[in-house]
Amino acid sequence: DYLASRIPMGRVGEPDEIARAAVFLASDDASFVNGIELFVDGGQAQV
């Protein structure tokens, strides 16, 4: 599919992959994380 071909990982992300990033940022594991841009896009922002 066209969209997947434009993403370096070769596929569109799944909803649970996006959710895991959001849950991480909301968790205590991210308590020392601040001021970042977390791209959950299969590398598309790097191209």
C-alpha cells in the first residue's frame, strides 16, 4: 500500500504501538523524562 511504502519500517503502525508510547510517558518509568518529542511513526520523521 502507498502509505506503508513511504514509511522506513515498511508498514503502518498499530494502535497498540501508539498506546504503549503514551502509557510509557504517563508511567513512573518516564518520571525523569521531560521536554522531548517522541515520534512513534516507524521512522517517517527521519526521512
